[in-house]
Amino acid sequence: MAVQQAQVHESSHPTPMIYILIAVILTVITTVEVAVVFMEGLRPLLVPILLVLSAAKFVIVVGFYMHLKFDARLFTMMFTGGFVLAVSVLLAWIALFDNFYIPPA
């Protein structure tokens, strides 16, 4: 009986320079998030802007630092499904408490 060796699937992972570039991008997004909080003119759009920027950072971190971009599609679907579920629940809670909030007299 022949012993079968496990095949190692080697894909091209990013170079250290790519990781530095990703870190710079994440830093820029975080800086924009902080700047948006202090801009009075953007106050009505604060939550949607921060949600979009946070989602972008989530995708970048999961895709590169957790090597999800280089793994099987099943893992990507699992993370995406969890993320979509979490955002849906969050938005439902925001809608629920925003629409039914009665300010004190």
C-alpha cells in the first residue's frame, strides 16, 4: 500500500511591503474616522459614515491579516455571513429604538 503524501497548497502571500501599505491604509481610515467625529457639518451623517469606514477596515483586516483572501471561499462566506448578520441586527436595533423613543417632557 503506497503512502500518500499530503499536498501542500502554496499560494503567493503578500510581501512585507504590502502589509506596511495595508497598515498605512488602515491608519488613514482611522484618521478619517476621528476627523469625521469632530466635523459639525457631518453630524447628521455620522453613523452611516462611521459604519461604512468600519466595514471597510473589517474587510481589509479579515482579508489580509487573517489571510482570508488566500483561503477557501467557504471561510469568506462564513465571515461575510456573520458580518452581514451583525450589521443587520445592529441596524434593526437602531431603527427600533430610534423610531419608538419618546423624549421626556
